[in-house]
Amino acid sequence: MRGMVVFVGGTDTGVGKTVVSAAITAMARRDGVDAVAVKPVETGCPGRPGKRRPIDGRFLRLAGGSVLPEASVSLVTLGPPAAPSVAARVEKRPIRLLSLKKSVQELGTRHDLVVVEGAGGLLVPMTSRTLQIDFVASLGCPLLIVGRTALGAVNEMLLSLEAARARKIPIVGWLLNRSGGRFGLAERTAASEIARFADEPFLGILPPIRGLSVERGEFGSLADDAARGVKWRTLLKRIEEMDG
């Protein structure tokens, strides 16, 4: 089993990639899998240059049992809340994709499963020449796509799936995140409408998690609540089949 890698990409920013990545890592570890999570690039990090505090990265580190040093989880931390390419340009810190790729691959030699969380949507630019989805393709690992249940979810997910297929990226499946708030007609029908046009497996809807706070590093009832809506065992099995 050692050496599996899965990339958790989103249809947009704020769709729940961090929570899903943490849940995969925590669920796998609960089943005895040596799983860790990494976020190659995180923008919008508070603090001074050189001392940025990676909010998402710290949450992922906790999900992985804190076995990795923070620098191995949060590889590039940038202050401006913008696309990685823009944030890096503002801070004059070039993002070196080959170095990020090598870091992920190195973790894969030491752990059973490496969960890689993306930054923003799949087609966000990482550098002036490379989109995030092309970085995913270079990793050669399977992709899980996370989307929202809100109005617009159908279009966002189908576009993301199409972009991944065009690059021949193996797709583990897709899931939606219901973070709370309105759950009207658009939210209730999003998954079924996407499934009409997507051949890739639908892995469920992540329900609102009681007591969860990524900012404070509080998991609340993540394990129990997440298990109610998402087919985690199916997801982990597909990762193993596609990258094991």
C-alpha cells in the first residue's frame, strides 16, 4: 500500500477541500493506514513574510497526527488572498513546481497515503505559465473533485470533470460539501443533475460538521458526521485501486 497519492481539487475556492482532505486523512489513519496530508501552496496566510501562519496547513497537520513538521505540510505559504501566481508575484517568491512535486513524491516513499490539497479551483494559475490542473497531471496521481451544493454547482463540477478528462487525469470520483445555510431546490438536486452527465463515481455529500473550526484547529464531530454522508471506504478503496 505504501506510496499512494491522491489530489483533492475543488471546483472553486471555499468549497471544503480542507475539511475533505482532513477527513480522508483521519479516516484512513483510523483504519490503520499511515496517512498524511500536505498543501503545496496556501495563500491568504496571516503573519509577516517568512513567518506566515498556514491555517489550512495546520489543520491538515493535526489530521495527520502531527507526525510531519509544519514545513513538510505547508510547502509554500503566501500572504495575499489571491491566486497562487498572483500572491507569489506580489511577494516576489517564485513557486517552483518541480520542487513541490519532489516533496510530494518523497512523502510517498515514507507513508502509505499522501493526501494533497489544492489551492482554490482546479484551473487557478500556480505560475505565470502553469495551471493547477496541469500540476496535478504532472504528479500522475488520481484526483478527487470537491464541489459545493449551492446554485451553480452543476456547471462548476461538470466543467472541472471535463477539464480533468481532457488531460487524461484519473478521477477517483466527486463529492459535494454542504457547509450549512440554505438547502433549497438547487441544493437538493445538484448531485442528481451532475450524475446525469458524469460517468465518474459520486461519493456522497459531506454534511455540516458540528463543532468544526479549521481556523481554531477544532475537529468537532468530523469523524462521526462525515461518515454519515460520504462513502469513505469506497473512496479509499478506489484510491488504492488507482494508485496502489
